[in-house]
Amino acid sequence: MIVVTGATGKLGGLVVEDLLGRVPASEVAVVARALGKAAGYFDRGVDVRQGDYEDPGSLRIAFEGADVLLFVSSPDTTPGTRPRQHKNVVDAAVDAGVGRIVYTSAINAQNAPGFLADHTVTEKLLTASGVPHTFLRNTFYQETVLNPGLKAVVDAGVLRAADGGRPVNFASIADLALGASATLTGDGHAGAVYELRGPLWTFADLADVLTSVSGRPVSYEAGEGEQGSAFLHDLVASGFFAEPSGDLEKLIGRPPAGLRAGVEKALGA
Ligand SMILES: NC(=O)c1ccc[n+]([C@@H]2O[C@H](COP(=O)([O-])OP(=O)(O)OC[C@H]3O[C@@H](n4cnc5c(N)ncnc54)[C@H](OP(=O)(O)O)[C@@H]3O)[C@@H](O)[C@H]2O)c1
């Protein structure tokens, strides 16, 4: 049995869709804190279980019979919340006898800044748990930057970014979900740490692709920009996203979607 948390969210939802194309629905269970939100899965023959990261007892029951558990990290980045919630998840998985835990970690989790340090804490909890595990060190979703907000950038004709000219290895959320799904169904992933990243590009490249896809001139300028937060741009400028990795391509069996595909989707081209 594959048990998936976060299935009512973006990443987990895409993972379940892919899983249902690989294994019978009877071998998949989803965990939702509000059962009503997961009713569509029930209609498709998927076991729907109630579980809240704040409620250890609910998790212990929800993880029953899990050969493998997809543990989607909590979206609540309030300081102290994820370490508490994630300890609940890991403890419940130990109690329930989960066979393997696949955790959606983050890029550079071995030594991460800010709210990303919650992943450092969680990787340590998982390592100490003794349960076989797989770390998916997901880079940032490219949709954080490649989204319909780019239409305003095209209208303005200028893309500003305080990126220091450093490249990013963002990946599409769909490809990261396929990578996760591959590690839930395949063999040989216990103990693996996957650095899941897409092809490198710079914000100057983005301006060029915006020009090419829209047919309207967009120039790149160094400076504070609207596409992505100041935190994100600081990370980019520090080289946080500058290293490539082939792990995602290996897991999904093709090159991850790159800049042009992301821009075409964002602009609806
Ligand atoms: N790599 C990146 O760029 C990036 C970007 C954003 C987030 N993330 C991280 O990756 C995770 C998955 O991303 P996503 O885009 O799928 O996020 P999302 O759409 O916000 O989904 C989060 C999921 O977590 C569930 N959840 C929240 N609090 C919970 C709780 N107390 N107990 C049980 N489940 C709970 C949500 O359930 P409900 O439907 O009930 O709310 C939802 O299913 C995020 O949670 C965050 O940790 C990564």
C-alpha cells in the first residue's frame, strides 16, 4: 500500500494522478485533514484517511499498512510549526511500522537558511528514526517565477531581477511530482538522496525567451523586480540555485521541462 499525505495540495495531487496510472487504486491511500476535500479520490476507489499533522493519534491510524509513505512537508512556515508537525509525522510512521518514508525535502537541506532549515531538522529526524527513507531535495517550483504575472512584464518591456546574474535550477511542479511518484513505485530508492533540479537558466535568458515567445521586446535589467520575493532573489544572487543535477532526469526518464516550456505555459502561448 502506498499512502500519500498532502494529496489535496498541488504536488501531492499530481503524484496521486500519476500513481493511479501505474498501480491499481486499491493500492493507494491518501491522507487528508479534511475528508470532504478528498471526496473525489474516494469516488475513484482510493482509500481516504483522516490525518492532521497536529494530531499524532490520527496519523498513527492513517499510516496503518503503509509499505511506503509519501510525506509531503507542511506548508506552514511559522517558526517552530513544521519541526513540531514533522516530528508528529515521523513518530507516527515509526509507531505504524511504515516500510519506507519518501520525504519532500528542499534544495541544500544539508545546510539550509531561513524557513528552509525546517528541512534540515526533518532530515535529521528521519535519519534518527531508523525507518528506511528517501529524500527528495526539491528545488523551487519554476512556477514561482514562470506564471501569468509575466504578462505584465511583457507589457512593461523590462524584466528586473536582483539575481546577480546567477543561474537557477528551478523545475516544474509537475516534473517534481513525477520524480516523487517514480520513487514511490520503483525499487532501489531506500537510502537515496535525490537533488531534484531542472536545467539552468538566468533571468537574462528569461527576458530573451519572453521576447521570442511573445514577439515583443523584453530587456533584462539588474534591480528589484516583481517576479519572485526578495528572499528568493537574495538566494539566487548567492548562487543557491546555481548547481545542476541529473537526478530528476534519471527518475522521470526524460529532460525536465525547461525555460521555454514554462514561459509558453505562463503566457498561454
Ligand atoms: N519547492 C517549492 O518551490 C515549494 C513551494 C511551495 C511549497 N513547498 C513545500 O512543498 C509542499 C508541497 O507543495 P504544494 O505546492 O503541494 O503545497 P500545497 O498545495 O499548499 O499543499 C500542501 C498540502 O499539505 C496539507 N496540509 C497542510 N497542513 C496540514 C496538516 N496540519 N496536516 C495534514 N496535512 C496538511 C494540505 O492540506 P489542506 O488541503 O487540508 O490544506 C495540502 O494537501 C508544501 O507544503 C511546502 O512544504 C515547496
